[in-house]
Amino acid sequence: MMPHLGTAGPCLCFGSFFLVHFLLLGLAAGSRASSGTQPHSIKIEGDITLGGLFPVHSRGPAGVPCGDIKKEKGIHRMEAMLYALDQINSDPDLLPNITLGARILDTCSRDTYALEQSLTFVQALIQKDNSDVRCSNGEPPIIPKPERVIGVIGASASSVSIMVANVLRLFAIPQISYASTAPELSDNTRYDFFSRVVPPDSFQAQAMVDIVKAMGWNYVSTLASEGNYGESGVDAFLQISREAGGLCIAQSIKIPREPRPGEFDKIIKRLMETSNARGVIIFANEDDIKRVLEAAKRANLTGHFLFVGSDSWGAKIAPILNQEDVAEGAVTILPKRASIEGFDQYFTSRSLENNRRNIWFAEFWEDDFKCKLTRPGIKLDGGQRKCTGEERIGRDSPYEQEGKVQFVIDAVYAMAHALHSMHIDLCPGSMGICDRMDPVEGRMLLKYIRAVNFNGSAGTGVMFNEDGDAPGRYDIFQYQLSNTTNPGYKLIGQWTNHLRLSAEDMQWSGGDKQVPDSVCSFPCEPGERKRMVKGVPCCWHCELCDGYQFLLDEFNCDMCPFDMRPTPNRTGCRPTPIIKLEWSSPWAIIPVFLAVLGILATTGVIVTFIRFNDTPIVRASGRELSYVLLTGIFLIYLITFLMIAEPGAVVCAFRRLLLGLGMCISYAAMLTKTNRIYRIFEQGKKSVTPPKFISPTSQLIITFILISVQLLGIFIWFGVVPPHTIIDFEELRPPNPELARGILKCDMSDLSLIGCLSYSMVLMVTCTIYAIKSRGVPETFNEAKPIGFTMYTTCIIWLAFVPIFFGTAQSTEKMFIQTTTLTVSMSLSATVSLGMLYIPKVYVIIFHPEQNVQKRKRSFKAVAQAAAVSSRLSQKSSDKQNGETKAEADRSQ
């Protein structure tokens, strides 16, 4: 198939001319040259000729350039150009007295074939040297002048437009595409003569990024058909998503141009490797989309993937035919368009009789009506229906206007408006083409094209930016199957530089209104920080802020201040509750009970002693030291109430003062007594002269001197560290912060508490030593033995106190246990003293007054004799066996 050039005279050297023509272009003999036939093309005569490139046929199988006819993308779009030319040529206000013609070629959906076809547009611009060309009679040939194409409408596929644009720019022929959206074509340095009335995929990619973000997705995969459209679309999506941030790509998969068997099953399997990325951004042709859906259905993944399709999917039925359940919920995008009513009337009125200018219309007729046109010498196969020619489009066959018809019309009108403006400027007042427009200069025409601004066939503005791109205006659809009376694509939003999405109109698989998730990691719970996965900013692991940490920010935990604990959801800190030992606590009830009993008993003893102050038993017990000792016992019981009372400066001061003072008074009095007895008997062994300082006054002085040491230490402590309260947050700070408590307490550490009692302990140990030394005193002599038993028992109590007190240092109940242990130990020691020394006396005084009589008064000489006898008995007892010792003692008495 060779270009149609017509006839012009007796001598036409077509073969030589075209051979030179192709050699000049540097092209090897292609399929067209080798076939020796002309390409099919439509020629419309006119003053100015426009070129047209349309995919009238699909890509043919191997070795064959063209396949089956494409009714919508091919015939509809091509007829839209013819319709636009008719409208322009009949418009008296647009290019008056100038007729637009056309040369329309079939690209067969193949870029290499389209390149060969497009050479038709540039042949008139190639300089040819015909000086050595002669006819057989020796005369110079008459070579018809090729038609001059001043601009091209097309192509459809981006790969075809890129191939053709590289040739047209060499010859300064402007090109306006109605469907090519590859971002690569926006490069004005490489495709400077290319313009388009559809927005580039970079706008589409921006719209798709906005859609993904509006649905709350941050983890998606991409699918692209191999080629300029798919790859550049995905590249634009990836670049915009990186710039916008907050969106991660799980996988970016390319569909091969010639996929092998099982290729789409492998693609689905790869997508499932990142199953959380349910959103799939797809820039692919119709066939690839259909096969992806089929593979997902075979894998039983209906409803899993959430597709976001580009304009190649748009609102078409073909890609989802018989796969509607898999495609349910798919969100697709399509340049904003409108159905052109005038074209519908034009196209549905086309017939074999009135549309002979379309050389492919007969083939379309057969395919559309599923019949066969008869020709002389051709017989119909069995079962084939004969076309009558009376069929009508839309009546006898389904018809729906193809989506890009509007843009084809706008592209033709853009060229016409540019020529009209150029004619006004270059040919003012001229009724036709003037010399300045013959020929039309391509670079100048390009400037006029880029300057057009008019309302297109759908009422929207047609204009171009500095890169030749139309503004981005998209309709957003969703394929809905459930809960709707009319399953199909539903308009759910628009995008014009920003997204307007109607979320309430969206529904997903099964009619669910809730937007499904497509995220790598779900948001962390309150109190959990994100630990990011390296290299994937949308993926993280959630880690709970443990212990006393709270969530400082999205990625970090921090410790609460020492006096605070985290809130239950760990989003902040709250004050730690302050506690103290309450009167109602079991830890307080027992000590208070013992102290109350002790105070009542002590008060009873004091009252009894005062009442019978002059009786022999009271006088014999040493009234002065007895009252001092009873005062100390009373204070020991009293300290229990101070240890349990709410800490304050006054309470803390009295704690310091009385904690050791009561014991100090008691043990100082008992030490003075035991020391007096010991000195008397020791002195009696040596002489009959009484020892010094054994009078009651001396005894009181010695006792108060011993007590003053304790008081001096306490007052020095007051001066160095004044009494005050503290809140101890460390003592009750278990691993579970919900159990943390601050303890209101006096500023007395365990060490200072022991220090406060240490002097009393020294007195107690010293008193015990004297009691041991005085164990040989006769039972009837004063109080030596009761004091001894008192001290032995007291030592046992305090020896038990030490491990209990310090062994609970790590317990969460430390304060309560230690307070109870201390107060009970002190009360027990006071009770022992009271019970051993005074209860027997009170019993005799009250219940056996007959024994409360004056006995013979002993002189110091008698005491000395008793001491001497006692000493001798002790000496003998050391020389006898145990059995003999008892007999000897009986005889000596």
C-alpha cells in the first residue's frame, strides 16, 4: 500500500521517486515498502490540510501490522475529527472562506507502524533533487506536488505520540493529541511541537495520590503495563508520593509487553507478599487490567484488592466484563468529559451510502451489526448474515459515545482557532489564504496554538500551558455492585487542582460503607510508641511505654517526674497519691490497742502508788525512781499515738523527742536501781561502810544526768536538722505504677531512728549487765531479780525487733510493718517492765493489804553480813558438784 498521490500527466516516475524518498529518510525497507501497496488513508480536500492519526485497528499478531477493527477508540474518534471538520467548515465565523481538509491515517495501535505512516505528513517538506530523473522518452518527469500537512491531530497512545513527535518536530509540524497522557511528553525541550487537550498523567498521578490519602491509605502497590503510558504514569505517582510524604510503596510491578503464560498469577502472588497493601494503583491497558482481575479471581482473592485505576480503565465496561465482583469498589479516574449530543446525532445517522469518505466504515459496519457485505465473486460462509445496508447505529446495535470524542473535537477546534487567529494577524481583510500564510509556517502556528483560549465542545475552557498541557480536570468514579439498582460506575468526586470526594457515596465489597484499610502498620494504641522499620517510613512496630514511662511524642517514651506516675493510657503523667498510716488501718489498730491498755495500766499503777504513797511496799520500791520509771513507761506507750498520727512539724518534733526519751527514762531509772544494788553488795563484801550516792536524791540526780545525755542529743539534732515532713516516693514505687504511692512521713530515716534509740539500747544493755552481776542477791532483797527478768525479756524482744524491722526494707508495706513492729516492740518492753516490777506490788497493795506492813529495818551492817554470806556461798558452790552444792547450801541455812 503506497501513499495516494493521484495522477498528473503522461509520465509518472513513482517508483524512482519513492525509492529516493525513503533513502533520503534513511529507513530500511519496511513492511510497507516491501509490500508495494499504499497505506489506507482518508483524504479530505481543503485549502489547509490537517493530519490525523487514529488507532482504527488493533495491533496485529506477529508479522501482521494490523488486527481487528476498534469500533470505539478507532472509528468513534476518527469520525469525531470528520464531524469537527464539517462543523468548522460550515461555521461562517471561524476561518471564513477557508476550508480545512485532512489526511487521516491508521496507526494500528503500534508505534513503529505509526511512524511509517506519519512519513506521509512530511514528504512535502523534503527537498528532492530531480535533475537526473528522466522519463523513457528523455523528457523530465511531471511529479505531483505532495500535499502539505500543516498540523497533526493525534496520536492516541502515548508511545505512538512520542514516536511521531520525534519526526514531526524535525519538520516543525505542530501536533495536538486527544488522548496521550504520558508525563514524558511535557518535556518542552524534547517535544516542543507537541500539545494535548487532555491533562498529563502527572496531574492524574497527583489526583490519584490525593485519592489514596483521602481514604487514609499509606501503603499501596503499583502495577504498570510496560511502555510509556504505564511506566511514566507510575513514575509520576511515585515521585509525587515521595514529595508529598506519608505514602509508601510496597511493590512496584511491571506487566511485560508480551506476558508469558502464568505471568498474571505470579503478579497476584507477588502482591500478596505484602498483603497489608490492599490498595493497588494500576496504570495499564484494558487487556492487562482484565487479566489482572481474572488472576485475582482464580486466586480466590475477590474483595481483597482495592484498585485505583487510571484513565485507561476510566468508566469502561470491557476491562471488567465477567469480573465485576473482583472489580467491585474500584476507584477510577477519567478526564472530565461530556457526551457531545451533536456527535451522537451525526454518528447514528451514518450509513454505507452517506459515509463513503470513511474507507473503514464498511469494515466497522460488518463488525457492529455482525453481518457480511457481499461483493461480486464472494460467497457467504454458512451461518453468516448478509448486511442489508438498512441497519442503523443505535437501533440495530448498541451505541455509547466513546470517552475521548470530546477531546478529538477540541483538538481539531484548537487547530482551527489557532489558524483563525493567525489569519487575522497575517491576512487582515483577506477572504482566503494570503501569501503570508502560504505555506503556513509551523513554528509561528505553534505560538498561536499555545495562545488559544476558548470554550470547548463540553463548555469547558480549552487552553495550554507553556509545556503544551491542558489543565487537569478529572471525574472520579467507583464501580459499585451491591446495594444499588443499577450496578456500574458511579460518579463520586472531581479533581481540579484539588480533590473533592463524596465519601458518603462510596461503598465497597458487599456494600460496606467503611473505607477498608491499606496500611503497613495500624496506629499504635495510646501509650505505645512507634519503632520504625528501617527504610520503610510507613511501617513500624508498636512498643508499650513500660514502668513509669509515658508517651513523650509519637516515637519516644520518657520517665515521669519522681513525684508522678503515668496515666492509665500512658499519654501523660499524673500526681502520685499521697498516703499515711491511717487510724483505721489494721497496722494501726493493734499497736493502738496495746498502747491504750498500757496507758490505762500505767495510769492505774501511778494512781495506786499515789494513793498508797506512804505504805511500806511503795516506800520499799523507791518512790522517787518508781515515779520516774512509770513516767518513762507512760511515754513509751504514748509514742504509739505519735507514730500513727498524721506527720507534721509538731508531730515530727515530738516523735524525735519522745521516741527515745521514754525508753531512756525507764532504762536510766532501772540502771540506777541495779547499779545501787550492785554497789551496795560489792561494798558490803569489803567493809561495813556504805557506798556513796545511794540516797534517793543521789539516785534521782544520777537518773536525770543519764536522761540529759539523750535530751542533749535530741536538741542538737533539732538545731542541725529542724523537724519537718517529707513525701517519700521511692519507698512505695513497685513495677506496677498503679500501685505507686507517696508516703507522708517525718524526716527520720531508718538510720536516724536507730540512732535515736541507740542510747536507750546502751542503757538497756548496761542495765542487763548489772542485773546479771546482781543475780546472787537474796530474793527477799529489794527488786534485783525482777529487774533482771525484765531486762532479759526486754533484750529478747529487741533482738526479735531488729530482723523484723530491717528484713522488711524491700516490702511494699515497709512503712506500715516497721511502724507497727517498732510500736509493738516498745509497748511490749514497757509492758514487761510494768508487769514484772509493779503489777505484783499493786496486787499486794489492793488485794492483800495485810502484807503491806513495815518489816524490820535493815542496817547497812546487816546488808554487809548478807553480802559476805552470799559471797562465801558462791565460793563454795564453785568447788562442789551440782548435787553436793544443793546439800551444802541447805546446811548453811
